[in-house]
Amino acid sequence: MCPAALTLVLAAASAPARAQSPSPASPAAAPIAVDALKKSCDKGGAADCLTLASAYARGEGAPHEPSKAAGFYKKACDGGQARGCFELAGMHLSGQGAGKDVNHAITLFQRACELKDAESCIRLALLFYDGKDVPKDLGHAATLLTQSCDGGIPRACVVLGTMNRDGSGLTADLRRAGELFQKACAGGDAEGCGEAGLALAAGRGVPRDPARATAMLGKACDGGWMAACYNLGLAHDTGTGVARDPARALALFKRACEAHQPGACHSLGLDAKNGTGVARDPTRAAALFKESCDGKFGPGCYELATAYFGGRGVARDYSQSGMLYRQACNDGDFRGCTTLGVMYASGGQLAPDPVRAFKLFQEACDNGDINGCARLAPAYEMAVGTERDMPKALAAYKKACDAGHQPSCYRYGHHQRLGEHLPRNVAQGVQVMTQACSGGAGEACYELGLMYENAEGTPRDLVKAVALYKQGCAAGNEQSCTKSRYR
């Protein structure tokens, strides 16, 4: 469950459970036998107390008098009517019809939950999950959500599934999360269907099944969960689990973006930026990226930062660009930290600050941005913004190389060949540098060419050396070009 979706869940949970005033569009309810019901209520007829309370709360069949409703809800609750406890708790939580008293509301929700009212269990669970009005207690929340989910409240199954998926207050259990999302979907919860679809798409806790995933996302989208519309748009855009249909993808992105789904606005922004299926429009692209960024979607902030950096669709503003790259990183797009680090390292757009650049590269690398690792490694090796630390430099080079960054492979292979900071292994170094050369790292081609030309750890082979120099020159390495001209 994304943070925005969870906010909606919590907001819904904290609202009064029942409308406290009559709807103007509703037909007037027939008057009820107030006196007879009151006599029965006074004699212990808790069900009649509940009927009276509901009439006064809604103004249906009796005058709209919330304070009287609260009194009858209390009698109903005292008589064992779970719904009376539930409704009175909502009134104390909102302060409508009864004094605002969160602690008393919690006591009432707890009593109703013990009386097997599943809706009370989820209301209480979300109070402990949110931790705003009471101390946060995820363990207690999970227990209550389990009771509510077992009691037939699909929303509780979704939140509990999210906790199992993310390991929030529970040991992460992807299989159990998938089961809970499926159960919520079967109960008619659109987000449950969407989460089940995302699990099937990623093979997260269930066997990967793109076709079934798109079917579930379609059901969730039809049910109004806009994150599903966005992900269904991505499936149609790439042809994953469904026939590729850019026009359908565009329509889904538009629908979801109009409902302020930030990922969809980002996708529409990319279309406007690149002229994919729509006219190229940098100004519209920037506006869409801003909406996406305002929704805490990291890639939207990254694209908006890049627009400010290049002056595309907005006035060029390096300061604004830097702030947005930072926001992108905060919101999970760690390219933002790497790019901001480059700005501080180069000093071309911001005041040079090698220490800050180093910390940004480290943050990006620690969070899986390979370009961040590729920048971090030479910072450690050359002692730029930090003390020289070759073991950490080599670890960063290897992490970047393993992810396919060929210049980092070259540096790692170079050190393997020399054996200065790693156990010397010429054959392995040659193998890694050959991979780097084939991947476009011109420096690797040049060094390999020298090795074959001078028989340094390899048999002398001038033909191979010349071929490597030419390959390095084609990759932009000037030293290779110089060598190839004289061969």
C-alpha cells in the first residue's frame, strides 16, 4: 500500500462511522414509536435503545438530536449491543454529539471488538497503526486487524497484507501477504485486487503470472484504485501480460493522473517530453512532472529537476534543480543523490563541495544506485571528499561492475592485474578488463593493448594489440587513437 493510499484508509477510519444528520435527498422516514421504545429501553431492551439512538443520530423517524443519540447508544452498549459501543466510540472520537475523548473511544471500540464487531476491530487497529491519537503499537494493530479480517472486513485484510509484505510490525511473509490481498479482493476491495495483481506481476510470494496480474489490475482499476490504472497502463505500454497498446496505456495514464496518481502523471510527462504518442511539449511535461513530484513520486521530482537544469519547459534554475534532485532522492529515486553529488563535485552549477558530493554518492550507492557507486569508488581511491580507503573503493568498484558499469569493471580489473590492493590475479584481471573493453570502456582497451604489445602478463600479440587500440579509439580513448595511428 502506498503512503497516499494508507492516508486515505486512516482518514476513512477516523471519520464518524455513521452520518450524523439526515441527507436532504433521502425520503423522510416514518415516525417511530418513541415512547414505547423508550419504555422498553428503560427496562433493559438494549436493541430498542439502539433503534432509538440511531433514529436520533440520523434524524430519521425522530428529531435529529445527537446528544440524545449518545445517551441511548450508551444504554445499548451497556446492554451488550456492539453497534451501540461502536457508534458511541465514533462520537467520542470526532467530538460530534458527545465530548471528544479519545481514551474513552478506544475503550468503547475495544468492547465492541470483544463483542465480535469486526468494524470496531479495524477502527481500533488503525488508531494503533497510525499512532497519532495513541502510542503506535503495530503488534496490537496486527492482532486487531487479524480479528477484523477474519470477521469479514476486506479493508483489514489489505492493511494486514501490507504489514506482512513490508515486515511492518511483523516478520515479512510474502506468501501470507499474497493470500490476504486475494482474500480482500474476493471481498470486493479494489486495492486488494490491485495488490494481488502487483504480487503476481513481480512473482512476490506467488508464482509470477503477468497475464493473471493484468486481469487483477484491470479489476482493481475498474473498482477505482488509481494505482492499478497506472500499473495497467505500464503493462499496455510494454506489452507485459497483455497485448501492447500505447493508445490504451495513454488513456489509462490520463485517467489516473486526473485522479492525482503521481506515477501516471510522471508517465504522461515522459510522453510529452519525448513526443511519444502525443506532440512534444516541454512546458506540459514540466507541469506533469511537478504534479508527480508534489505527490512524492521520486522519478517525477528527478525529471522536474532535470527540466530546471536544462531549461526545458521552465526557466533554467540550478538552485531549484539541486533542491529537486535532493527531493527525488528523499522520495526513493536515488539518481537524484548521484546527480546532485555531481553538481557539487564539478562546481559548475553549485559551489564546489567535495565532502557533500562524497556523502551524496555514498547515500546513492548504499541504496542501490549504481552510478552512485561508480562515483563513490574513485572518491575513496583518490581521497576526494574523504580519506583514502582502497578496500572501500574496490568494494564500490565491484558493486558497480557486477551491475554492468564497465568503467568500474576496468578499474577493478586493473587493480587485480597489478595486485597492489587485491591478491594479484593477472588472468582474472585480463578477463574483467576484456569484458569492460567489449562494453565500451576505452581505457580497458588501451591497457589491454599495451599488455599484448609488451607481453605484460599475456603473450606478445601485435595484431591483437592493434585491434584493441582501434576498439579503444572507437570508444573515445585518445591514447588508443594515438597508438592506432602508428600501427
